[in-house]
Amino acid sequence: YGSTIKLLPSDFVTNEEGGSTKHGVGYVDNDDATYGMKVPNAGTELFAFVSIPEGMKATHVDIYDNSHNLAVEVFEIDVNSSGLTSKGSGNANTTIDITDVNATATNLLAIEVTTIATSNRVYGGVVTIAAQ
């Protein structure tokens, strides 16, 4: 498997908190500080959902943004039930050492990035994995 899972810009989706007409993200393709995934409203958070390969565990998360060091929280969730269990938090552009999450048949990671302005951009990220 290697030791990382890449998060692409397209892996991020918005939640509903920006308002009923403010869903979706846009990819800004300018070659300057405006490059990256752009939220439609300052009250919107971005989420990426990551499946952990069988026999592996997730140990660290890195999210990259345009130097705003946005707040990031990592949750374990399941495909067959509701509920979020926090596994760690920190800021973008730093490595977040999460409580290890072993792969199961139903679990995955939900990574929340809290944006504070429509000028915030998220480039992607990396989840570090290791054998269980």
C-alpha cells in the first residue's frame, strides 16, 4: 500500500452551514495565491472522507491550505450508523498526530476543515497509514 493516502482537491465537499444556496466548492486555477478549492461562503466547512485500506491503520493527517493554518478535526465514522468520534485536531500545514484508527469493514475517516473566509483555499492533504 505504501505509507500514505493522497487527498485530492476533488475529495473535499461542503457541509450545509453556509446556507441552502451555498453548497459546493469551486476549483480556482489561477497560478497565484487564489489557487485551490474555494468555499462559497465563510460559514462553510470542507469535509474529505477517506477509506482506510484493510489491514492498515491511519496515524497522521496533513491538510494543506494557502497559509491560513485553518482548524482541522479528524473523526472516525461508519458507513452503517450515525455518530462521529473525534480522533484528533490541529491546524492545516502541520502534521496532526491522531489517535490511531484501525481499518474495519465499516469505518472511515471524516476530515473537517473549518474555513473562515471565501479567500481560504485548500490544496489537498495526506493521510499516513501503517500496518495494524
